[in-house]
Amino acid sequence: MGINIIDVDIDEFIEEINKHTYPGDMSDFLNSGINKPTMEMALYIYGALSRLITKYNFSAITVRCFDLLSLKHNTGCLALALLN
């Protein structure tokens, strides 16, 4: 099928999350009434995934969300939904 799997190390992913940036205007999300720090972290995860997708030219991606729960106390759910 021509599938090439690239395993991105969790440290690289965390490094991207720690840049605390995300693409676009997300003020609707930040003003949604959800705890702002929680929403910001979800958006930082979105930004990290967006940058990794560009860096590696991914056409698909999966995330080990339980690793994010223990390391960042958040999930990739919003990020994956936005990327979808």
C-alpha cells in the first residue's frame, strides 16, 4: 500500500507543545466558557501537531493520548477534531 510510518518521539512532541503557540484566531475557543488554561493547553497541542504535520509532510496522524494525560494533563481530542 506504500504506507511509510514515522514514529515521532514524545520528547519532540512535548517540545513543540511547550512553544505555547497555535495557528489562527482561536478566540472563540478561549472565550467558550471552558477553563481557559485547559483550553489553551488543548490549543498548544493543536499547534504542536500542526507543526509536526508540516515538518514531516504527514497525510495522516495518530496520537497516544494517555501519554498526554500524564505529561500535560490534557488530550489531543480538540487538536484531532480541528485537524479533521
